[in-house]
Amino acid sequence: MRVLIAPDKFAGTLSASQAAAAIAEGWRRTAPGDELSLAPMADGGPGFLELLGDVVGGQVHDVEVTGPHGEPVTAQILVEAGTAYIESAQAAGLHLADSTRAEQATSYGVGQLLLAARETGATTAVIGLGGSGTSDGGAGLLAALGATGDRPLDAGVAGLEGITEVRLPEPLDLEIVIASDVDNPLTGLFGAVKVYGAQKGLSEEAMPRWDGALQDLAAATSRKTATEKGAGAAGGMGFALLLLGATRRPGFDVVADLLGLTELASKADLVITGEGSFDPQSASGKVPAGVAKLAEQALRPCIVMAGKVSMSGREMRTLGIDAAYSLIDSVGEERALAQAYESLVQVAARVARTWSTDHRE
């Protein structure tokens, strides 16, 4: 039996590569005769660059940039065959931001990464958006590239209130591709602040204020661009990049193409995917939904292993997923978090008894 194992990271516990290895180890304990193909995945968020390094190789450049609150941080650019790959979270990620000053967090460092990418001689920059700790509509990113305005662009969303004029930077001479796992607009009920602001530390009562600041930014630049899919990605960095002429592709598609995942799925008898929390948000551009779609197109069954499962059977079937298995339900929450790798090994071994045609009793 041929099994394709294509999980995302289990946020906070396992990288995508570790998760794939754990599933494979558990599966082999039960079904050692099965042929396993490991294809750890990413959707543009944290882990995007590490995974691409394993896939495409290339040269890694360390770059010191400005973090969300002005502190120096070291980020990386991966360059291969004229393409520079960037992970925005390395310069402006949630793990770098202070949630008590969320309204002041800036994306300035991501703009610096784009400048550094140009200096490598690359002609294309693929930038993964996800896991950001900023909500500044990408204004800081634009400032790093030379944009100016009648309000400070590098002071977070708080600096944008009342802005009426923005002078965009000169073209970068880079083809920019956004690899984004979300398709939200910049503002409104489904915008960057309303949907993702709370997890970055913005208070509920202040959200109308900060959404209004992003509306001011849109009015000063392009209201039309603010409504495009992905404009709200990474706190609005998608908006800034679209203003610069970037094209957008789902981050999943970027990685899947590099891995040849469509062909791998067509050769498998069973497809396995997974992530830390398999919930209704997983349907919006996340790895499990993307893997399940490819499996469905190949007429292959697809199952999910996740730290936590909070999706109904009906919702799963809509995505083309046949079954989902939870580490927390199997081994308990404490062990699932403290011993994530071995817990996933254990769950995979159990699941193989149900799904493999070669399992040992």
C-alpha cells in the first residue's frame, strides 16, 4: 500500500517535517510493508522558509532587520535560481511582538527583507505571509521601501489615524509573489483587524478605531486594492504588496507545486495530512483543505491527524476528508502537548490498523 504523508506544522510543538516523521514512524510500527512518501507542507506562515530550504536547496542569507517594536532581529532570505524566498514572520511575527503594544507593531522589517532580496540579484521574490504580530496595513513595509505620508508609516496602525496622503515608493525591479494562506480584505467585518486583531493583542473595544485607521490608509492609497482577496493577510501586508503590483497565490499552492504534490497524490492509495488544530478555519486556505482537494481530484481517500479536532463530520466530508483523529482525544491534552512527537507516533500506529491493508495484528 502506498501512503502519502503531507502534514502542516503542529504549531508550538512540531515542525511539519517532525510531524511527517512521527506519522511515518507510527505507521511503520503497524504496517512496515507499506510504501511511505513524506511531503511536509506549509502555507506561507511560520516554517515556510525552513521547509522550502529542504525542498529547493539554495543559498541562505542572514539579514539584520527592524523588528515589530524597533529592536534588531535576524531574518533569512533563501535564494535559488533567481528567486528569493522570504518569510514575513521572521521579521514581524507574532512571536516577536509585544501584545500590550499591538497597535504600535510595525512591518518595517519585512520591507527591509525585500530590499535585501533585491541586493542578492534575484529577479523574483516569493514572500510567505502568515503568523504576523502586526496590523499596520503594511505601512511599515512601504516606509522601508521609501514611501512617505502625512502621518508616520512606521508607527503601527496607531500612526495611521487620519492619514490623507501616501507617496508610494519607486518600483523595486522585483516580481513579487504573495504566498498567502488567507483571502480576507483589508478592512471591514472580515478584515485584518476584526478577524485577527484579538490574537495580536488589540482590544475588542478599540477594534473599530484601528479598523478605521486602516480605512484611512486605503482611502489615501487605493480603496479598490483594499477589497482584493488577500489584502488583509498578515495584518494588511498583503495590501501593501498588492499596491506594489504583487500577484497572489495561495501559499499552499506554491509549496505543493515545488513538491509535485499533485503527482504524489495520484500515485498514493491513501493520503494523510494534519495540523495542530483542525477546526473550521482549516477550510480557508490551510494545508489540510489543500491536501484533501488534491486527494479528491486523484480519487484517493484522505484522513487527518491533528492535535485537536473540532470540525464536524459533515464539515469534513465537505472538504473531502474521510476521517480525523485527535491526539488530545487519544492521549490527553497534557501528554499531547508535552510529548507531541511520541503521541503522534502512537496515534499513527493506531490509525494504521484501520486504514492499512498490510497491518500487523
